[in-house]
Amino acid sequence: MVRVAIIGASGYTGVESIEIILRHPSAKLTYLTALPEECGHVADLFGQLRGRLDMPVEPLDLDKLAQTADVAMCCLPHKVSMAFVPKLLNAGVKVIDFSADYRIKDVAVYEKYYEPHTDRENLAHAVYGLPELFRGEIKKATLIANPGCYPTGASLALAPLLANKLIKTRGIVVSSVTGVSGGGKNPSPNFHFPNMNENLYPYGVGVHRHMPEMEQVASAVAGESVELLFQPHVGPFDRGILSSVYCDPTGDISAKQVQDLFRDFYKDERFVQVLAKPPVVKHVAKSNYCHVFPTVAKGKVVVFSAIDNLIKGASGQAIQNMNLLFNLPEAMGLE
């Protein structure tokens, strides 16, 4: 039985992780932590857990965590996470980190988009946790950088094309729409109901911090440098991400050839489903699935992908990584 601690259990990804572990036959929650002002009985924080989980959410005590957990899910903000991860690793606890602190290998790039990096030693051996692309490395890791939600959908849409040199590595455009839960639980004027209801808007034009993460993954798959433009939007729904990816082919290719390529590339992947028509966000809600539809239109290769940003884009993918770390069936707790 894998003993699991969640650091930052009071947020959206914290409660999603709790929900999954409660139905996981080989994992057990042993320790939940949050900021002191957010501590208390877990059912007082999340009413949906009343009668299902009788546990306190406590201020973090690293010694107690190390004694009670085999793995820590670090659901903490960027910069905050890297203050705790070294201590957890030194105590022999494996870490799956939800922040961006260990995703981007180039420190200069990380610091351009985020904060000064204070744990370069562990950054060097962290493994990017996208199982469909880096499964072998994940199994041997002690520190997993759980991918960002946008990069998950975009990377799964691009990987078959880049791995087979079927698209140009410049001029790629990724346009994505996320639900409001992507902004986290802290209130924002933009997400106030009168502003968000029946609304849709772009943000982070040309500067969104998930763009270099996407380029890093794409370059690793392609075996050469990849540049892309990422444009996010927020839509008036709770959860989910729909991504539309536009690429220039390196030669003549038909829609059928692209679809056959994707089906072959993902034929053994439980959580990537290649569709015969464009995906629908509601069809992946509350699941760990990514639905993709590739085609060719007006000389462009176009791929649509849909995921739940809180599950495949965060907590579900973390459990998928945990299963790999502890040699459990990869889909356990996620089906």
C-alpha cells in the first residue's frame, strides 16, 4: 500500500487528488497539509468528503510527513514548492510536484517566466511527468515534474507529428480555451460571475509561461529545436481545455495518413483516444483521458485535443505518475 501525503490539500488539485486516492485500491492517504488558516477537518473544507474521509488538514510538519508517507503530492504555487522539495527528497520521500519549479530545464528560461530558481541541483535530475512520452524515465525517478495543463493537451497533439518529422518545427500555432478552474481557487475580478458568464477572452498574448514548456517537450520529441506560438483563452465553463493546433507539413500528406499515424502512435496508450471527429470538452470531464482528432485542412495539419485540466492536466496525471513510480498498473484508480 502506497502511503500518500498531499501538501496544499485545500486547493482544487488537492481535493481532486483526494478523490482519486479514495478509490485507489493500492494507495492510502496518510497526511494532508495546508496553510494554517486553511486547516481543519477535511470535510469542513470540502463538504463532498463528509462521511467519506475522516482526516484533519494540518499545518506542514516535515518530520511527520517523512514518517507517514512514501510519496508527497506537492500542490503548491511556483517558487513555494522548491522551498520544500529538497527536504522531502532528503528524507527519502518521493515527490510529484504540481508547480512549474522543476519542469523547465533551462534556468534562464524558467527565471524569465517565473522566479529566481533556488534548487538547481534537484532541477537537474527531475523527470517531466508526461507518461505517454517519458514513461521509462518516470519509473526510475524520485522527483516528478507534473506537466502543466495546457502543455499536456498540446504535447499529445504534436508528438506523433514531430516524432515522425511530418511537420515543420517553425510556425506551429497552439490555440487553447480553458475553464475558469484553471485559474485556481483564489478569487479574481476577471473570473467574477458577471464578467465570466457568457464571455470568452484571450490573455497572455505571446508571453504565456506555458509556451517555453511546450517548446521544451516538443524539442525533446522532435530531436531538434521547435518554436511555437501559444495563445490561451478563458471560457465560461468550470473545467476542461480544448486545444487547436495548426502546423505546416514537411510534404504531401492526407487526412487519412495523419489519422492512421495517430492511431498507431497511441495504440497502446490507455488514456489517449484518437477520434474520427473533433473532440468535445464535456466528454473528457472528470476523466484522465485525452481525446484527439488530427486532420488536414487547406494544406495545414490540424489537431484538436481535449482534456480535463484538473485531472489529465493535473491530479489524474499525478496519480498516473505515482502508479509508475511504485510499479502499479498505470490506470489503477483512474478508470
